Amino acid sequence: MHAPDTEYDADDNFANFADGLGAEDGIDEDAGTEQLVWQLLLLVNPGDEETALQQFGQYQDATADAGEDEIEPAWLLKDIIDWKSGFQVQDDDAAAFVESITELVSRWNLDLDWGVEDPTDDEFLADADTAALVRIAHDALRTHGYTLWLWETGTDTTAGWITLGRDDEAMRAIAPALGIEVRTGAG
């Protein structure tokens, strides 16, 4: 497994995004899917290039025999990053949402404030609305410098990932270039 072939170092390429991608910067229209996937994996694994590289290897393995038109990066990436760098839960499964976000933020030793003493309490979860929990998680993550992202799956699921807040513009450029419609958990 290796980072996408480029005429420059992939980390240097990503550094341009990490320093802040302005709206006027845009995405290189000639960037290949592999290069964009690599950049997305670096975003959803902040500070963890080793995990990004492992996931990129899985992506390369999964796409080795597929033609470019046969690949839907969002769905393939969802399976590769699920419960490690991303999540997908049923819209009405508040418990799974809380559990998945709690698992994801444990990578950074964070404990989010869900507005209750025990967010795994059955009574709390029975009345909880996943959309409201998304907003709570997004707001709590923002206080720690992270952004909760959701991608529009077109299904009855809530799916997404977490990035550093400083990478918001990069996500807004890279995800659509891969055909992934994203929005923040703010609404």
C-alpha cells in the first residue's frame, strides 16, 4: 500500500489544505480519485497518518480490479472507515449514534457533554432524537476544535466523520470532488 502517485509529496499537497483552503483556491480539477481519497482520509484521521495509510491500502485493494466508472468512493470509504474514522447508524437509533461518536472521539481522549449525566441511560435514549444529538455532538466538538460532518446517503441512515475545525474548507472542496454531498452537524 502506498499513497497516490503524484509529482510531489502527498503530505506537502495536503499541507496546502491544512494551512487553510480559501474559497478562491478550489480543488485541482485534474486530481485523480485516488489522490482525493488520500486527502479525505488524512482529513478524517487528524494526526493519524498511519490509520489513513492503512485505510488507503484497503481502498486500493478494493478498487484494484474496478474501472473508474464502477467505483462509488463514498460507499466504499464508508465501509473502510466505519467505527474507526467514521460512522453510519439508522436515523432512529440514538444509542448507536452516541456509541459511535463516543468511540470516534476516544481517539483524542475526548469525553463529550451530551447534556445529561449518562448519555447511555435507556430513559434518555428512548426520548432522544438523533438529529438533536447530532447538533449537540457538533457543538461539543466545536469547543474542542473539531467539526462533525454528515454526508447525504439518500437512505434512512445518519453517516459522517469528524475533522479538525481548521480543515472545514478543505472538506468542502474535497468531498464534492469525490461526489460526496456533505454538511456540518450544525444543521
